Amino acid sequence: MMIIRKILLFVLILNTLNTFSQKAFIPEPTLNVISDFEKLLTEEEISTLAHDIKGEYNSNSNQVMVVTIPTSYLGNLQIEDYAQQLFDKWQPGQKGLNNGVLVIIAGSKIDSIGRKLRIHTGYGIEGALPDLLCARIEKEMMVPELKKGNYYKAIKNGVTSILNFISKENVGKAPKYKIEIQKSGDLVYDYARIFTDEEKKKLEEEMQGMFNSNNFIILTESQTGYASNYVSISERYSYSYDTTLIKIAFNPGYFVDEKDSILKFDESRKNYYVSFIAKYAAFDFKDYNKLYKQQDALATRISSSGIYAACMGLIAEEKLGYAKRLNDFIMLLCYLLGTSILVFVIFLITKKAKDKPLKEKKKTGLVKVLIGIVLTLINLYSFVSLISFELLYYLVFNDFIEMSAFAMISLLVLLGASQIFNMLFVHKINTNYFNSKLFSWLPKGGSGGGGGSNYSSSSNSSSSSNSSSSSSSSSSSSSSSNGGYYGGGGKSGGGGASSDW
């Protein structure tokens, strides 16, 4: 037993020495409301917490930041000293008001050795949150839930309690850097703050136009899980509800040091994970080897020219692909509408032939057969299109090229009108020239009535499509509501409380 005790004591001393020999890791500001380095929360939980905290910040400028870290980040520092250093670096609160609060949770149920909790307050908030009150919030509202592994409930309890007390301070004082609220019409959601204001403005301008009638967006967010530039190019399908054209996960420079397995920061290591969902751009989606080469080329372009230039290039590729498809679409439309012109020309020619002598009519027998075949095909095409309420064209056009609901309805009405025109004039040509049952199998203008109700159906479908696109954009933006949040220069005198859990 004495030997076992000595061995255990020796191991304990080694662990203690190892802990004190480690240097503390103070991460760079993430610009997020919740900086979850320990991965305790889901994206949905982070968004919910961030919404409440940002509301108080925008109203009264009181700024709460929540940080979860592995216990290894503490190194040889006590939680109080670590919190002070992190507070000095991130500077929550407004300069002069010093109204920031930092909530630090170190450890988890798995990372259980040396777990700590700290509510660290700025100078200007110590009246509303004295040390004894911070200790009560920790011990009564947070620690019991942390021990159970209910991390979201623990943080929710603590944040709600803190907001209740500090909301009476600095009422109505707007923050120096008020959080930008994205408008529903915005097309660039730069939560990771990758682009300058000028670059963002130019990207917004480039995203305008017919090629983006469904308002696809560019979305950026902060991530720490990528070690090098990576590009993913995929094809957009017509049934996809994702309205993101370019999604960028930005790592400002975090990496895991292989020597001590600690997350560290080096600005020269910043990188991007770019996901491009193309609708029109000409990439080799069927040949994976070529696609991989195209992805590698884009990753190289990001490294050499920068992310802004790469995004502008991708938008240009999408516009070029749209222009080529639009050209093909116009040619198809010209063929379809050209049938009406052809029918009218035949009508004018055959109208003159009505009063010709019988001998001259017999000479035109071959021409008559050819005209009959052409008119039969046009008549059949017009009839089938009308009785199907133009749904076939709606499905083909909607998948082939993006159009607004108004443009789609107008086009279908135009096609329907041309098809009714075709059938009416084929009937007249038959009366003047053929007098054959081949063209009299339909009543005069018989399908005209059926063509009227189809366009409201197309309108509803188009409106539904646009509605789902708008809903998805809102969802993308709300999922990134944690970003765009940085300290305003607040200072702390070390007030607050700490707890073991």
C-alpha cells in the first residue's frame, strides 16, 4: 500500500509540475458573442443566446461576452488572472463606460481536471454586478447545471441573470460600434468581417442582375477548424432550398501546435474554406478529375490574389454561364414564337390561292402536302401546350434559367396567345385552301378557353419558389447571428467571482 501511495503521489506531483510549466493561451478576439472553443453548444443554441445578448448591447451598449475554453488554456494562471488578461485583450464594453462582462467556462465533463467558472466585470458595471452577486449567480444558477452537463441551460441561466441586473445601467446609450442589422434585400452577409466596406459594396453591385433573380447570397463566418485554403465547387439543383451562392468559412490564424497540442494563433496562417454552389458557371461536374483540378486552381488563386478577387471571379463565371444559357433560351423562344409568323405567312399565301383555277391548284400538289405536314405539327404542338396549361414549359424554363415571377407569367401568356393564334389561323387556312378534316378535328378556337387559367397556376408556383428562396436566405443569415461582435475598449479592475465545478 505504501508503494502505491508513493506512486500516486509521484504522478500527482508530475501533473502539478506539468500544469504550472504550461504557458497560458490567450486567444485572439473572435468577433463573436459566444466564442465556444470547447464546443459545448450547438449552432442553434449559440444563435439563441447571441440574440438576447445583442439586444441589450444595441439598446444600452452593455456588452456581455461568453467564452468556453479547454482547461489547458489556463496554463499556469489562476482563473482570475486569466480572465483579466483575456478581458484586457478583448476589451468588452465601451471606452469610458467600461460596461463589459466576460463569462468564462473552462473545461467540460470530459475535460474535467481543473474545471473553472468566472464572471469578470468591467469597472462601470461593478455597481450593478458586485462580487457577491456574481458568486450567487455562479453557485445557484450555473454550477449545478454545469455539473450535470447541461451547458446551454447553465449559460442561459447565467446570461439571463446578468442581463436582468445590467439592463438598468446606461439606459439608452448607444454603443460606439452598433451591430449592423442585415436588411432582407442584402446579398452579402459578411459576419467574419473579411471584406472592407468598399469591397462589400462592389460585391453587392456585382450580385445584382437577371442572373441572380432569386437573390442568392454571399455568406462569411468565423471558423477555427481549417489549416489551409480549401475550395468546394458543387452544382445547384432546381429543388435546392439553399440560397447561398458563395459560403466562406474564415480561420483568422488559429492552429493546433503539434508539440503541446494547444490551440495557438499566427496571423500568417489565416485561411479560407470556400464553398461555391454554381447554377450557370461552366465547371466539369461530370468529370471529377477535372473538377478537382479546377478546385485546386481556385484555391491557388485565393492564396495569390486574395479572397475578394476570387469571389469577383466566381461571380463573373456565373454571369458568363448565364449569358450563354440566356442566348440559347432566346433562340428557343424565337423558334416557338416563329411558328406564329410562319402560320400567318402561309395564311397570306393560301388566301390568294383560294380563287385560282383548278389546273393551277393541281400543279401545287407537292407544296400542299408539305404545307399540310407543317401545319399539322404546329397545330398539334399548340393544342398539347394549351391543354397542359403550359406546365411543361414552366418546368423546363424554371430549371433552365432563373426568371422573376412576373417575367415567367408574361412569357407563358405570350406563348399561350401565340398558340391560340396558330390554331385559329390553321383553321382559316384549312377553310381557304385545304377544306380537309385533317384540320377540322377541333372546334374553331376550341382550346382558347383552356389557356386562360394556366397562368395563375404558374404564378403561384413561381411565387412559392421565390418565397422558399427568401425564407432560406433569412435562415442562413440568422444562423450566423453570433458574428460581428467586438470589444469597444472597456476596462476591468478585476471585479467578479470564480467557482470550481
